[in-house]
Amino acid sequence: MESMTSRVLGTVDRANYFFSSLKLNFGFTVFFDVLIVAIIFYWIYLFLRETRAIRILYGFIILILAMFIARIFNLILLNFILKYLTTALVVAIPIVFQPELRRALEKLGRPRFWTEISLSHDELAKIVDEIHDACKVFSSQRVGALIVIQRRSGLREYIDSGVELEAKVTAVILSSIFFPKSPLHDGAVIIVGGEIVSASSILPVAEVEPGRNLGTRHRAAIGISQVSDAVAIAVSEETGSISIAVGGDLERRITGERLKSRLQRLLRTNIKEESSLFAWFKRRKKREEEKP
């Protein structure tokens, strides 16, 4: 009984010592320090929440809690296992999550206000309509197509792999690019802002489960959505079905209206924000122009 009591008291002493070591003399510097760390962790969470790397973040949190408990209760064997497991993970994570880490470094090196391309509501609506009309033609005529729309992550390395263009996004131009005998019909079209910037671009091909019957075009759509936040649209030349890939997930056999609504929602972050006063004047001017 005495040994158990002394063990409990020893554990309590260790816990008290651990928490007392965390005591800080709060001041402006400490507050600023905590604020910076909180912003960094929040930025990491925002970046990871739409990627498969969010699972590893949850795993790290569980490991930290386990190490915290093992340290307080002096669990020697658990401490030993967690020590070497953490070392192995530190080595393995950069290899397994290389695309996510590359995207993070790219975002860090290119601030949002430099790289994000904004569109007005009318410009976005026109682009979505043109892509929708082109995909309907591809679907009805069973023409294979792969269209990638850049959002915040840069796609320069994939643009450079194809033939660079400077063309407006129209259904006619998209149809001419993906015409079966066109020299540019193989590969992907990449759209940045309101322009087609490249055609016949080579994309990374995702590995999928053996049971899923997916061709190279659809696996490339999944692949580019895994390594970036881009939206990829694939049209099957065998069935004429339209699919859309975002964040590594592929939604297959969607209708034209479903494609239109999904694009409007997904590309909403690229819309220029207007002040309420400016928007009010704009609506008033439009009403006056419509008056007879």
C-alpha cells in the first residue's frame, strides 16, 4: 500500500514539475510569441485540411498526447517505442508527403496576393458557360478531353510540359484543341484566370485501386487534384461521361447542370471581392441602363 501511494505521489510530483516548467512571465513579448505560433499552426491546418496529409496531422497529435502521458507516468517501454517511432516518421514523412510539402513551400514563397488571379462575376460566369458548352459537345460526340482550371496553387511545371498558348476560354477553341486529329488533343488543357495558357500538357497519373476501371485521362485528373488545389474535368471518349476531380476525389458521370453548379461553387474563391457601396452603385447604374 505504501509503495502504491509513493508511486502515485511520485507521478503527481512529476506532473507538477512538468507544468511548473511551462510557467511564463506573461508580457507583450510572450503574447506576441504565442500569437505568431498560433498563426503558423492555423495556417498549417488550413493548408492541410483539404489534403490527405491532414490524417498525418491527427496522427501526430495522438503521438504527442501518448508521449505526454508516457512521460508523466514514467512508462519506460512506451517511451522507448514512441522515441524510435517518432524518429522513423520524421524520416518517412518528407518522402510520403512530398507533393504536399512542395505545395506548402510554393505557397510560402509566393504570397497569396501575388499569385491569386481574380475574376469578376460576369467573367467567371462566361468561362463556366464556355467550359460547360464544350463539355456537352464532347459528351454527345464522345470526344475525350481533359481540362484543368488553376485556383491558388501554381501549375507552372505542368504548363511548361505542354504547348504554351494565349487564348480566351471559348467552347470553339476547346473543341478545336480536342478534335481527334488535332496535334494538341493528347494531354491536358490548363486554364489560368480567363485564358487557356497551355495545351497537350502532361499531368501526374494517380495510382488507383485495382477494382476501379479508370483510364489514363481520369487518373491524370485525380493526380493533378492530389498535388494541387486545381479543378480537373475529364470527358470519356468511350462512354461520353463527364467527371470532375477535386482534392484527389473523382465524381463520375455528372450532368451538364451539375458540372456548371460545381464549377461556380469551386471557382468562387477566384472572384474579385467588391465593396458593398461599389456593388450598390453598379446595380443602380445597371437598372438605369435597362430603363426605356
